[in-house]
Amino acid sequence: MEKYIIGIDSGTTGIKAVLFDTQGKEIAKKGIPLKGYFPEENQYEEDMLEIWDSAVECVKDVAGRVDASDIIGLGITAQGDGLWMVDEDGEPVRRGCCFCDGRAAEFVDEWVEDGTCEKLFKACGTWVCTGNQNGIVRWMEKYEKESLDRSRWLLHLKDYLYFKFTGEITSDATDQSLILLDQKKRDYLDEAFSLCGIDKYRDKYPPIKSAKDNAFKILPQVAESMGLTNDVLVTSGPMDVGACALGSGVIEKGHCCSIMGTAALHEMVIDEPLMDDIPSGMTVAHVMEGRWLRLMSSFAGTPNLEWCLKTLGLQVKEDAAAEGKDVYAYMEDMIKEVPIGSNGVMYHPYLLAGGERAPFTDSRARASYTGLNVRNTLADIVRATYEGVAFAMLDCYQHMPLPIGQITICGGGANSSAWCQMFADALGSRIVTVEGEELGARGVAINNAVVQGIFSSYQDAVGKIVKIKKVYEPDMKNHEKYMKFYELYTAGYSHMQKMWKIRAKIMKE
């Protein structure tokens, strides 16, 4: 009799549950959009109870597709960073602060100026950004102390969901390694708490387990409400970047993965942490011992294209409908007619509340089109939007510690052949996609299967499950053209930083 494992992936714009068989094949899935809340321009929050209710609905849906007795496991991943606070009873203290939240800018600025960022980078391998938990805790201490005082546990989102499923308060090394761990020991680093001025809250941090050890049976009442049995083993982690890397087979030194979703997360597997002096990005513990992810976690993801279509693309929608084409397929046809460089239009893709965080960090960064003149067309603007995201990706990989070989693309951006070829040409690197759509959910399903002994190791699981779908080879002549415009891209954001600072001051008045 076939057995099944459910993978849950709670992202920024939605949550989904995916039912897999034990060979990693997607059997069924259910997703629900999540509402974002924006109390201030630089804040991004989500309702924790809404997320939990949506998780219940998603699991019930996919669990109903097979015999409940055949579902043996459930794995959880979610967006990293941010701050998700619960009280003594495990109830949310307030809405959660997401990874792209920018409220902690004043503390990050202070840490940059007084050298704290540099000290943290040397200790943990992460250059602090506004969405990291340490800065948001400091913001709560200054502006919302009552919430911080009411909290018993300072969690990440997957930790909250894991508590709801199992009643256990834990975290894992992938989430906590972002800023608070001794990377080699994979345990809390007291120095990191002290440097950030949050050592007084050390007892609010949950115990750390590896993703492989973070396994408990589902609570009976939760199992009953979802139509599951009490024998389901629930595992927590790795966090989304590690889960996508595992689900797409990126586990060996030098392998790279770009997750093109709400954020654009560019990562390289390394076998030794804290070995480079590139003051940018993050270092994240991979799911396996002896492996880490050097992460350039940009905010320049797929919402840029969605915003362009929603705000500027009414004519595009009408023309696509008139020709009976999918609107994104129509946009890809549009950009093929525009040369590299978009006839001089440059787009800087910093739409999210937190600005940008890799390879430079500036919570005030905002998106813009430059180089426009009366000759430019909507097609130029659309192509510039695609290219802006590609330039941001190139910028991140230019700051990686090892040479770039093959890059696996996953997330929504992997569905665009034109974009994947643009990535290959811009970076001068081979781009591959793999079979399967929900790679983050598959990653935690793989972790659950390894924990249950279905596979002897992560390498064994990846070798049997992950299959290459398509390969995009770079056109090196096009790469040369992109590199010329890349100089324009980097010069642009370097000169815009003064403007962003002035804008932020005006907007705050």
C-alpha cells in the first residue's frame, strides 16, 4: 500500500499543503492566499491565526484525497526571519512581522555606524538587515514594550505552526543560524545576543534541534480536526531557503539555487562557514551536518513583474485577451522584440517594504525606472522590468565566495522560459529547472522521509527523487551585452542612495 507525506510551505503571499508519495511525486495540493497588513510604509505584517486556520484548511483538503491511514508524515517550512511572538499559552501576542518588514531601520543604521554589523558578520556570517529578528526585537522594546513583555516565546513562523501541530516549542538551526548561532556548534552564540542588546530576552528563545531531530507526533485533537491519524509524525524545518535547496537537489559544495518568489533568494552550498570577507548576505545552516548555504537574500523577486502587469499593463491584458493568449506568454513575446538593455530603460526592482538587503542593505531603497524618453514604449518598460530582476540576481552572484557553475531555478520564476534564458545570458552560467512545482514543500517531505528511514540519507533521497527538467545554456555574446548594462545598474543604485535617504525623511514627516 502506498504511503504519503504532506509538506506545508507558508510563504509571504500564501500558504499551501502538498501531498507527496514517498518517492517525492506530487499527488495533490491546496493553496490559500494570505493577507498582508501595512500599518506604516515600511512595515509588513501577517495574522498568525489566519495562517493557522488556512493551514488547517489546506491539510484537510489534501488529506481527503487518500485514505487517512496511509498518511504517515507531515513536514513544515515557512518564510524565515521576522518576529512571531506567542504568550505562555502559545497564543499570538500580535500580528507577525514578516521577513520583508523594514521597521528596524534605525537600529540597523546604528549597528552599521558603530561597527556592530561588522562584528556580527565575523561571528555569524550574516550582514544584518531590517527583517532579521534581532532588530525587530529592539524595535518592540522601544515602541511596543507591552507586546514584548507579554510574549513568552520569540519564534519564527514555522516554529509557531509546529507548536500548533505538536504542542512542542522548538526551533531549528536553519532559522536561528541567520543571526544568533555559533555556526559550527549549531547552538546559540551568547556574543550575538549581547552585540544586539537583546541578551535580556535570551530566555524567550526556544531550544534548537536539527531538522532531522525536530520530530514529534501530531496532537490527537489536531489530527482529528484534519482527518489524520494520531500516528502522523510531524517534522519542522528546514526553513524555506534550505527546504527549496533540498527539494531541488542542491546539497553539495558549489551547487547554487535561486528561489524566484516574493523575494529572490540566491544561495550557494559551502562546506565551511565564515571563510569569506564579503560583507553582504547571510550564512545559513543547511539541513545536513557539514553544509551551509551562503545566501544573498534579495527582495527583487516576482512581485516586480506582477506589479508592472497590474499597474501599467491594462493594454497588455487587453491585447493578450484579443489574441487568446495567456498574459504572461504574451509579455514574453513582447520582450523578444526589444533588444538587451530595453532601449536604454533601466529598472531597479526594490518594491518591498524592507527595500533591499543583498548584496547591499538599504531599507529605504525604492523601485524606479530611469532612462525613459519619448521614444520608449510599453514593451521597453516590460522588458526593463524582467531585466531589472535579472541584474539584481547577477549582482548577488557577483558577491558569492566561489565561482558560479550551474544554478537551479525554482519558485514562480522557474515557469518562465524567457526569464530563465535571460538569467543564463545575464550571468553567463547554465540554468536548470527540475521536475516538480512545489520544491519547498518537497524539501520538508524529503526531510520527513529521511527521518522515518524511507531513505538512508539526504543524498540517497535526492538521487532518487530530483530529476532535471530543462537546461538553459548561456549565450556568451548576450552575456557581454548584459555586463555593459550591469555597470549602469550598479552605478544607478549607488547614486540613488542619497535620494532614498531624503525621500524617507520627507515621507516620515
